[in-house]
Amino acid sequence: MNSLRTTHVTTASLFPTMPAPVTDVLPKIFDQVQTTTANHQKNVVALHKLHVDAAAFTESIHGGHSIKLTGERLFEDTFIDLLCRVVVVKKGVSQADRIVKFVGAYVLYLNLKGQEIKKEDDNDDDDTTSARFVARLLKFLLKGFVAKDKIVRYRCVHLLTEMVAHLGEIDEDVYHVLRAALIERVHDKETNIRVQAAVALSKLCGSEDPSDVEDDEQTAIDVLFDTLGCDPAAEVRRAALLNMPIAQHTLPAILARSRDTDTVMRRLVYSAILENNCTTADGSAMGSLHPRVLTIAQRELIIRNGLGDREPAVRAAAGSLLGVWVDVARGATKPEEGGAVMDDLVAFLGLFDLNENTVAEDALLSIFATRIDIFDQLEFKDAFWDALTPEKAFLARVCVEHCIATNDQAKLEVSLPVVTHLAYRIQSVYNKYQEDIDSVAQERALRALDANERDVDERLDDLLLDAEFVIAEMLKLAVNLDYADEIGRRKMFQLVRDMIGQEGLPEGLVARCLDVLRVLSPSDPSAVTAVTAPKAPKPPKELTPEEQARADALDIRCLSLCIGMLERVNSTFEENSTLEGILGELIVPAVKRKELALREKGLVCLGLCCLIARRMALNSFQLFLSQVQSSPEILKIRVLHIVFDMLMVHEGDFLGKGGIGSERIVEFLLHVLNGEDAEKVQALLCVGLAKLVLAGMISDERVLKSLVVAYLSPDTAEN
């Protein structure tokens, strides 16, 4: 089909005195616009002139008391007659598509001209030529919405989609009919029709007032949400996504599509939605989806889903988005500046909670891989280490680990600090941290807190946490240093040993110090045990409450050191004589204590001992099972971790054919799962059982059935 037939219409004979040859010119205009879009603007102007001339032709009726809009009616009849030839043309015919675009352009032009005339004449009358034409056109198209022929339904919805954003002011009743018709077409059985209806409905959302919607009726945006999340056709979901209004209340539904089943859909979330809306079109201001507009949870969700996607195209789109985020992290897009790369990365890391998870690290590694220009410009000079912030310390540590992973020795050489210099920096920051703790404690002791002072206290706590984080990152960095320099090695060893020996060392830094010790003494594993072996003094039988609290604090401190040490011991329990003394003097008494904190750490220590001592595991397993039944939720979670670790490490002794009771263990775990109400405990049990099933350690069908039931049960739907 090369062109649509736009032959002369027969209505001309009805109006022999019509001055403007509407029935001659209109078909010619339609004939021209179907061939190319280049002449659309010229023909829009010509059509409007024809329309105005036709509207000027009227007839007096009823003795001059009324006016018949003869020319206007002829124009509308001719226009609709020509559209009737378009709506029967199937999808994909370019001539029909061009006419549809032309109709949309004309409706826009008509309404703009109508508004200009209203301003010039200062007339608020809504009964204008343009309003009557649009109303007549809508009435015609809405009839086609319910046509039996799917081609007619498609073309009518397609025409309305082109017009809907330019309709101007329409009657409220017409609006409700239009809205209801579009909602009905969103559920049409034809995919192409649903696509066009979703696009049109999205353009109506901005003008909808939720208060005008009945209580039992969905709003247009709710219908779009359903279409976006539930329509079986990926094309329809894409149309809803690309045309969804971007606002705070629509953002969760948009971000949820980063887990869509369609690869293109997931990629579009990152490339077409998130990246394109980071800044305004000219890049001069923050856009509606600038990273600073998003919450931390939303940023982490975007990165986790994007970088963790199974398709390379989606991961590439997520990586491209992160590159844009770095460029705009300090505000809108800036011209390239060599010295600004470090500031950009620091600002980018400031968008995340660095303490919580590895999302920020994954994002930074993605940037290093995709934006080589940024990675090449990174330099860690002496001035960098003099004023460390959490973001700077994190950046340096991740950069060094990336160089090691990629074997980039040249970059590693210039990035790693000298051992002695880093040791002095750690000592300086740690001493400052201790001074801050003492000053904060004194200040709090001297004053009673009111509401304002609580805010001050929160800021002080944040400062202490930042200092602790910086120390932890520097200790992680110290693990990768070159300790060929004996002076530097001794300095670092003495520093870390002194830090471990101090009661004020935060628990979060204990593990980091032990990692450094392990690197400093690789040939002597017992050195870690010797340094960290707690020497808790035996208290007298009767203690005052203050003395008892101090003794308990010391025991907790010793148990924390034990946990860190046992996690890093590679030898068996029998090969390390020091562990025998720790077990009898510290761990077993802690397990017998009633205080929850002491018992929890004691059980964790005992569980770690069981992982390297087979006989102890066999003797202690029943103890852990009894703790699962009688313990509070926090302790139950720790004990279940221990139980599953023991089953994984000593598989043959518990779940093998010669084990102590594979069937009884499975029954016990299933009994706990079925009777447990705490969500975290339920989740842990499901994960642990699933790992045992996937590893082939459990083949009982009841376990698989229970896992399926737990997944599908409405009781656990929110977990």
C-alpha cells in the first residue's frame, strides 16, 4: 500500500454556497502529510487557516435568532470522514502512522492558537471552535474504542495517544468517559492496544485529582502500577515504564522493575530512566532522579540489583549509571578537571552508608573497571593521608585491593603508603580517638541531657564512629603492605599488640588487629594465640556490684578476643595447647553464666572450638540443640548459626550413614521451623536447610516440602 485513498467526499453538494473549498483542500493535505513528516508544520498552518475560514461561514436560522455553524460542521465531517479511512489500516503502515502524528500536531497547534485568541480577546468562553472540534473528534474516537475490529480499536487508541497531551480544557464528563475508556483498553486482549492505552493513560495521570475518584475505583496511577508490574507482555510494561510520571510516590514501582523478568526492561530502568533523569536536559541542575534525591536504601537497591544482574547488558547499564553518578555527585555536571576526580569520588562515597554492607565497595570497583580515566587519575600523596575521612580511607583501601586483584603492580607501588608512615598515622588517629572518648564521657557526666543536647550527643557519637571506621580501614590496608622493612614490621607489630592490650579498643577493631597480626607472623601461627590469649584474673568469691560489673566487662572483652582468635586459627584444637587452658578457664564458665551477653559469647567460642575439634563437637552438639529450644531470639540465632556450621564441617559424624542420628536432627530442625514465629529465626532456618539440601547432605523429602510451604505460605509472605 503506497498511499491512503483520500478521494473527494460527497458532502460538498450539501453546501453549494461554501466559500472555502474544504472538500477539495482537506484530502490534498492528508495526501501530502502521509508521504513525509517534513511538510507537517506547513500543512498544520494551512489546515488551521482552512479551519478558521470554514468556521466563519454560518447560516441564520429561526428568523435570525440562532446561527447554524455550517462551515465548521462541514470541516469536522470531512476531517472525520478522512480519518475513517485511516482507522482501518493495520499497524505498521507508515502512511497511516504519519497521518496519526499529523493529527496530534494539529490538535496541539489548534489549542495553542485558541489560547492566544482567548488572551487577546480576554474571553473566558469555553465554547470555541477548537473546543468543539476536539470534543467532536473525541466522541468519534471513543466509539472506536469498543469496535469489534482490533485494527480499528488500535488506530483509535493510537490517535488519542497522540492527542491526549494536547487536549487543553475539556468537559469534566468527557474527561471521566475518556479516563474510563482508557482504563478499559489497558486490559484489552491485544498487546498493541494495551501499549497505546498505557501511554495515553500515563499522560492523564498529571491532571487527575485522587479526591474525585470513587472509593471502590482505582486511580489512573494505580492502574499504571498494575500494568507496570503485572502485564504479561513486556512491550506493555516497557510502555508503562517509559511514560510513567517520575515522582516520589511512583519511584518504588519504577525501581521494582530492576528485577523484571525481561532483560530489556531491566536495562531501560538504568539507561532510559535513572541515567537520563540524573540532571536536567541542559545539565545545569539536578534532575528528578539525581542520586542525592534518592534515599540511601534506594541507591543501594539500584546498585545491588544492577551489578548483581545475570545479564551483561544490564550490568553494563548499571556501570554506566554509576559513572554518571560520580560526575554529578557534587551537584550538576561539571567540566572535566583533573584535580576534581578525588573530590568526585569522595562525594560519591558520601552517598552511602559505608559501615552497613559491601554495596559501596561493589559500586567503586565497578567504576574502576568501567571508568579507566577516573582510576588512572587517582593519586594518594602525603597530604591525602594527613586528613583522612571515612570516605578517603575507604577509597584508598578499595583502590589498593583492586590493584592487588588485577595485579596492577605499577599502580600498587604508588598507592601503598610506607609501613612506618601508616603505623604512625594509625597510632595518631587512635590516640585522638581515645582522647575524644574520654572528653565525651566527661562531658556527659557533667550535664543532664535535654532534647537539644541529645542532638549534640548523636553528633558526638557519629564523630566517634567515623574515627573508628577510619582506623578499621587503615588496619585493613595494613594487611596488604610490604613488610620487608624490618623496622616498619616491628613498629606495626608493637602498635597492634598494644592496641589489643587496651580495654578501650572497640570490639569492631579487634578482628582487624588480629588480621594484621596474622600477616606479621605468617610462619608462627601460635603468635596470634599467644598475643590474644586472655588472662582474666580470678576474682574473689564476693564482689561489690561495681566490681562484678567490671569483672563481667573484662570477661566479655576476653571472650571477644577469643572469638577473633578462634576464627583465625587454622590448626586443630589438639595442636594448640593454649586453647585447652582458655576452654576451661574462660569459655566453659561463660557458657554456664545466666547473663545473656556472657552466655552468648561463651557459646560462640565453644562453637568455634567444636569446628576444629571433632570429639568436642560430638559431645557438645546436644547442648546447642537444647539452647535452641530455650533461648531468646538473639541467642537462638547465634546458636543456630553454630549448629549449621557444625553440620557442614562434621557432615559424616552427624548426617552421614554412620552419624549420630541424621533423621532425628532433621526432625528437630523441621519442628523448630514449623513452630517458630520470629522472622529472623525462620529465615535462618530456611537458609541453613536449603544449603544442606543443595550440598547433598540432606535428601529427606520432608525438608524440601517444608521449604516450599514456607516460601508459598501467606503467613511468611512478608518475611
